[in-house]
Amino acid sequence: MRGRSPSSDARVWNQRPERATDMRKSLIQDKAAITGIGQTEFSQGLNRSVMDMAAEAIFKAIDDAGLKPEDIDGMSRYHMQDEWENWIHATVGLGEITYYADQPHGGGSYAAVIISAAMGVATGLCNHVIAFRSRARGRKSVFGPGGDQGGRPWEKVEARIPGTMQYFRPFGLMSPVQEMAAIAQRYMHDYGITEEHFSNVAIAIRNHAVRNPLSVMGRRGPISMHEHHESRMIADPIRLLDCCIETDGAVAVVVSSVEAARSLRQPLAVIHTMAQHTQPAHYHLTEWWRFNRDEMALELGRRLFERSEFKPDDIDAVMLYDHFTPMVLLALEDLGFCGRGEGGAFSENGALEGPGGRLPVNTHGGQLSEAFIHGFNNVPEAVRQIRGTSTTQVPGARAVAVSAASSDPTGAFILRGD
Amino acid sequence: MTQTGKPETRFSPYAGLPLPQPSWDNYKFWEYCKAHELRLQKCSGCGELRYYPRPACPECHSMEFEWTKVSGKGTVYSYTIAHHPVLPFFADKVPLPVGVIKLDEGEVYMVGRLMDVDPGDVKIGMPVQVMFEDVAEDITLPQWRRADD
């Protein structure tokens, strides 16, 4: 039933019976499109509230779609977003909200936020869904008392820790970077991944940010492998330049039915196939190896592509959750762009760098170098690639894969042009 | 270093360390730690050990189990050396080695500090032995030290 440690029972996992549902198209495939994108300025401190930034991004996304706030009748959110549906509704004045959805698992949720938005419009429960994420987490951001209202939530940890985090927070694993470090350490050990491989990710994504005037780190210029290796060790083996930044900013998108999208102003960006997957999470670390996450995660890519007209080699660019560089290599493997343990070798020779690399990753600069909007800024970049408006445009891009965190229960979808 | 007293939280060297919040599902585990015993749930259906504590077996789905004393021996399966302390409590403890320990009994992994181990000496596969650190009136944390010392 379950795989165990790498190399032991991986075969058992791969040999389990196929489920019938795996082989048929999902009912919402190719039925919804992203019709509007909007975002605030990104910065390490905007001195604005989470709601203030959310409202701006939402208005901009609705305007980009050529709609009015009153046209929006669905909402899809991260459940970590403190600003609830009725608060947003009362602030920005949407239409009557007939469909809403929240998705758990933080950075693992953002593909699911789009998938549930697609469900709302594809099933006819609503016409236009607004989906968003707003965060005040920059070094100079507004600090509120809530865990997600500014500053680092792990610095606001309570005296008593409930839930599964009590099995590692009191022992010194206090923040995600330290959990990822334990995962990355074993990943290096098992597969010969090196810090050069980590730097391939950081360098390629920074180069994308340099071309993107809206990115926070791009203005600091490119980084070299030497600079990466010399950057401060945060949690061995993860260095400062392996880490995403913390920023203020908000991103919103409008999801509409494909029929409605055809009469709107933007080129079609169709949500083609989608997959969600439960797997061990970094905040559930004792289960990461017991349940052999490395084998389980392959399900995500398998489900995403077996329902698709595209194969991994057909994908023009990919938006991955780059909270930490090792997790990008894992994500490339999970989605089937290369085999298990081959993410490091895959990253060589500028493969991840656009527009000419084998598979450009996070052509806006991602969470590492554009801004950390919990992955949600990856969504408008996928749309820009399909529209042909990215600052690192892959010529003629027609299929872009988007995946949420490889370190969490997660999801992915493929966006395609008309 | 093992603390064997019962420090008052306010004046304790552990003031500022976030502590576990015992629950209905796990209070037995923490009670056994308090008695300096490492006991884990052993499934009565399939015999699998599990950690962290939970009410059912994910392997065979049995809800019957007993708290079984384990050897407390294991190896470092993975680890990190935390250089950034995150909380003030850890500021004088970095660089801090924290291990993911695979118990000798099988597919059971526990996170704990590697005590009295030089950060440069930590290696995957290193044998370790559990030790108990009394950090509050009601909480003792299972930590790890080198087994070959």
C-alpha cells in the first residue's frame, strides 16, 4: 500500500493497481481560463496592510479582464489568508458571491486555488472567480499581531505548540528553512545532488528577475556561482541565496469559463489539465521518509500529463514553487521532466534559464528573486507566457506547467493558449 | 547535557523554549518521556511501531495498540545545522545540530537535537542513543547523543 524508504519498497508503490479515474479526463478540463491578472508593487516593505494590497490587486485583475467588480460572483482563497470572503466582499464591492473555496497547505495550495476557481466556473456555479493572495511579510513591512499579518510567523510562535509541529519545533527545527534543510541533506546523500546544482536554480531565476523591472531582487543584478557558495549558511546545506525572499505585495487573477473568456479582451489562457496530490509535508517531517514521499510525489506529474495532450517535453516553460532551491530540483522530478534523482543533472548547462534553455523555470524571477507571494505570483507569469508578454518570453509559448510546493500536499495545472 | 531537576519555568534555562502542548492523542507519550522512558505506539493489528502518536495505524487501519518501550537506539537519517537561531532561545546554541533519527526498530523517524556533538562531526548514518532533557515541570524532551562515545 505504501512505499517505504528509498530503494526498499518503491516497486510496491509503482506496481499498485491503476484506478479507473486516472485514465479519464476530468470534467473541468479545458473548461476555464484565466482572463485577468493584477498585482501590486513588490517590495521588502510597502507600509500597507494585507487588505489594502489585496484590494488593489483584485481591482487590477478585474480591470485587466475587462470586467467590473460587480461581475465577480466567485472567490477562491488560500485558507492561510486571514481576509475572509465577506471582508473582501465588503471592501471591494463584488457581485453576489455564489461560490467560494479555501485551499490548505500554504505554498502547496496555490495550484488548488486555481483548480477550485476553475471548478466554480466550469460547473456553472458562478461566472467569474477572483482568486488572490496578499502578504505583508517583508523585512520592513507592517507588523500586526496575527501570524500572517506581517513579520515571520515562526518568530511569533506560542509558548505551547499544538499539533504535529510539537514533534520538531521544541527540538530546534523552528522554521521552514530548517525543515527543508533536513530534507535537502538526505536528498543530496541519496542522489549525489550538490550545491552547484542548487546554485544553477538560484542563478537562472535571478537572471530572469534582472529582466523583470517589477522584481525585488532583479535590481541587485545577477549572481554568480561563487557568490552563491559564499553566501551565508542559514541551515546546512541551505544558504542565503537558496532561500526565497520575504516581501510585501498582492497578486490576484480572474478565472472565467472558456465561453465567457472568448468575449473578453485578453488572449485565451486555458486551464488545460490539473492534478492535486497528498504527500508528506515539511511540517509533518517524521512522515516524509516513512511514507516515501519521493515515490508518492511522482503521482502528481503522472496525473497531470496522462490527461493532457502535452507531454513533459512539450512544455515551453514551467512555474515552480521556488521557496528553496533544492525544492525546485525535486519539483522537476515530481512532474516528470526528469527521473528521480536527476534534477541536479537536468539543471546543468543553463537548462532552466530562458528564453533559450531546455526548460525555463520561473521566468519572472519566482519566489527567490521577484517576490514571495506564497507562489501566487507564478500564476500571472504563466499567463504572460501564454499571452506573449513576459520579460523573459519563450517565443511562441503554448503550454506552461504550474506547480505548487513540492514540500507540501500540492497541486499542478497546465495552462495553454487557444 | 541532561537536566535531572524540575526547573521552574520562569527561572529555568529553558525559558523562551516553545514547548509541546500535550493532547488526548499524545499525552501518554509525553508522560513516558517525563519518566525517562521512550515508549511508542505498537499496532496490535500488524505490529508496526509509529511515531508521532496517533489513534489508528496507517498501515493496517487497526485502532488497537500498546505503548511499547523501544531501545532508544538509532542512526542519523538526516540532519541540519541551524546557523540562524530564529528564536532568542537558540541564539547562544547555534550552530545547532538537529537530527532526523531513524530508530533501529524500523521505519520510525524522530526529530531531536544532537547533544554534545560538534556540528562538524555530524554524519548521516551516525549511531545515536536517546537521552532525556527535563525542560519544564510537565515536559521532558527526548534528545540524542552519539552512541559510540
